[in-house]
Amino acid sequence: MSAIRRVQQWATFGRMWYLYDAKWQNPFDSADKIKEYISGTHKPIYHPLNDCGDHVVVINSRHIALPGMEWERRVYFHHTGYPGGASWTLAWELHRKDPTLVVRKAVYSKLDKNLLRRGKMARLHIFADDEVPNSILENLSGQIRQLRAVPKRLDHYTDEEIKSFPRIFDWPKDYVIPN
Amino acid sequence: MVITSPTLFARSRGPDRFWKRRRILALSAHFYGRKQNCFRVAIRSVHRALSFSTKARALKKRDMRILWNTRINAGCEEFGLNFDRMKIVLDDTGVALDRKVLQNLAIWEPRSFRALAMLTRAKEAEQGLNSLQGPPPGVVTRGML
Amino acid sequence: MCLLWNLPKMSSRTWSLFWGSRFVKTPLQNGIGRYVQQLQRITLKFCKTHGGSQGMRDYIEKELIHFAKENPGVVVYVKPRRHRSPCLKAEYLNGGEEYISMHRLPADDIVRWMAYLRGRSGYPTDRIRKDQHTDHPSIQGPWTPWLHRDPQTNVAQYPNEDLSCVEVMGRSATEELREMFKKQKLVSSYKRSVES
């Protein structure tokens, strides 16, 4: 193999590192997207026997948004193996214990159930906040787009922006807005 | 190397137990243990293997189609498309390329594949679909002239 | 010469376990521009008395002279030997050898086997995996992860707000309303200025 073709080979099979900002994102929809990157199905060279998955660094996993009532309703099951060893943890409890686990479990359960699953999970790096070690930050070569726009809270708008926003009607002068 | 057993088989006239069994044992030659050489055991596993290979011929086509779809979708997604959208445009414009060729283009001739993706974007923009910015630069379609 | 029609079908993978497989290949691009005869020597071995060599003897009497004339680049040896069955032995430019038994074959068959050996390359016959093959599968260069990317992403600082935010594919109802409101305000202010 000539030097040029060897470099071509490196380029084609180069492993990329992608960043994903999980702020205000649905972790289960995001897992579908992340799954593609860590298993390599986002590349046209994909083959089940071809180890071409990329690394994904997820930040802000503390600030994910679960749909509907899922913080209270979603239950994570664990069994120690001993009699009476079953335990059920609510999503909000799990998130309080470890804010990366909801995302990690979402991705883990979306991946194909085979021997490659653990290897693929090793390419997923989750951080609760936006503080990423420099050794990982310097690898990054791209960013995955978020799936939905991050909403802006009312108290993050300036007074001017709020005042200039069109109103359908004006409150009466003596109307008290309850807090 | 010339394989002579078919010739020899053809030359042996009439029903011949040796050749009848040879035919089956030729298919079990790569099996392990008694399945390889004992006819009574071999015939069962050969039938089993042959029924598998019959089914596998259909499965192979299905698997390849799934793989090609995955690859083309991956190629499309780099341009913010998906194959369902591209397929419709390619059909309309008379680009008669099948999945096998398209995935081959996506891997080996990526710039040609990019041209097809841009064509899709341009045609969609012409129809007012999936675009705020209008058609991508560098694509001229008949509708523009 | 394939009489495998009444055998059950063996999968190509099973076949390859014993016989191997390869891609279409010609030695040193033979036949592209020029052709070099790969068959160098052919030896016809036969017996002068036995019935098994009858076809071979017929061939040597009637056909061999034509073969030798048409192929001046091939050395032909004829080797009689007592009480042994006839065979063909071919030797090729790459050092390959081929041996085929001609026992009890008629002269017509031997004509065909000779033509077969003449056209061979000397490499062993394997199952050919595909009908076509190329050493240069790509003209434009194969796909790489960097090929279709915006070069801006190579110098971007991560995390990057612009590369992270969701791509806008359409306008929201709120934006439409605000636009309508703005237009309305312009019209009403124009009317007011006209009136005053």
C-alpha cells in the first residue's frame, strides 16, 4: 500500500469526537441520535463488522427535560439477585443520585443488544455540567445539533424586549397579577 | 486444477450407491465429527444445512437492502436530507440509480453523491418544500431557465 | 463440461473452504494492448497399443499438426510410453503446471481440452467472487468524515452555540404574528400621519 493510500485509509476510518449539549433536550429522543454516532450508522462506510463508531461527549446532562409526567412516573428497576432484592427508583430520585444516569441508561437501552454494546458505551462520555476536562475538549472535532430549541425563560428577557412585545389586550389599571 | 469428480460421476452408469452417497457427503465435507463421514448422520445435517441456505438466499437480499438504506441515509444526513425525500426527487427527475449504486457513490464517489443531494435540495426548494434559504448555489434546473 | 446439474447446490462459502476464491485478474494486464501467450509447453503422453489411448492417437494423427501450426509459441512434446493411460501436461509462463487425464476420451474432446489449456493463465482455477474488479475503485477519492463538512468547524471553539442550536426549517406562528403586527403598526401610523 502506497503512502497516499495509507493516509487515505486513516482519513476514511478516522475516529471523530462530537459534542452534544443535552440542555432542555428529551434524553430518549437524544439517545436515538447519539446511538447513530457511537455505532457508526451516520457514516456511509457503515458495516456491522466495521468498527467505525465515533465518540460522543454529552454535556449538561443535569439540565435534561423529560416529557410529560416522566420525572414522577418513570421507574428504573434493579434487582440485587437476593430474595427481596428488588428496588424501584423514580427518575427524579435517580437523577438526584447521579445526573448522568438517565442519559446513560437511555442510550444503553436504545443500542442493539449484542456483545458490541459495552464497547459502544465506552465511546459515550457524559458530564453533568458544561465543565469538560481539557484532555477531552481538545479531541472535539464537531458538534451534534440539538433536537429542539432551548426555551428562554421570561426573567432572562430584558425589560425593553418585554415592553416591545405586542399585546393582544391591556390589563385594567387596577388588575392585580397574582404571583 | 481441474475438478474431475463430475466427469467421473457422469461416467458411472446406472444407480450406484457409492456415488449417490458421495453426492451428499460432498456437501458435509466441512462438518465436524461423525456428521462429516457417516452417511446416516450426515444426511440429516445436510438437509438441515440446505434448508438454512435456502432461507439465507432471501435473507441475504433483505440484509443487503437494509445495509444500503442505512448507508444512503447516512450519506443524505450530511446534507440535511433523508433517503425518503431523495428517492422522490430522483424518481421525478428520472435519475434511475438503485440503492446499490447510490451507496457505492456515497462511499467511493462522494462528490457525485453530493451533486445528487444538491439536486434534491434544489428541486425541493422549487416546490417550496423544506427550505427557507431557497435552492443551494451551483444547481441549475429547467424550472430556473 | 459442468455436470453438476443434478447435485444439490453448495453455497459459495462452502465451496471456498476447499477450492478458494479470488477476484478477476489477468497476469501483468495481459490482453490490454498486447497479448503474451502464457502456455509455453504441452506434453501429450499416450500408449501406442492400449485402447484407452485410441482417442489420443487419433488426435495426434489428425489434429495435432493444426494446433502446432496455429500456435508457434507453444512447444509441443509427444511422449509415447507403454501400457499407461494418456494425459496432457501443460506448463505455463508463470511456472504453473496443469495435468489432465485423457483416459478413453475421443479426439473431439481432446481438441477442446487443448483449447482450454491454451487459453489458461497458469494460475489455479478458483471461484471468481465478482464478474468485475478494479484496483482503483475511486476516481474522486473515497469518502472521509471531513469531506462534506464546513471547514469552519475545524477552527471552531467547542462548545459552540451556533453549531449546537437546532436548524430552523420554518417560521413559528409567533413570528408570523409579530410580523403581521409590525406591518399593521406601519399602516396605522401612516394613516395617522395622513389624517393629521
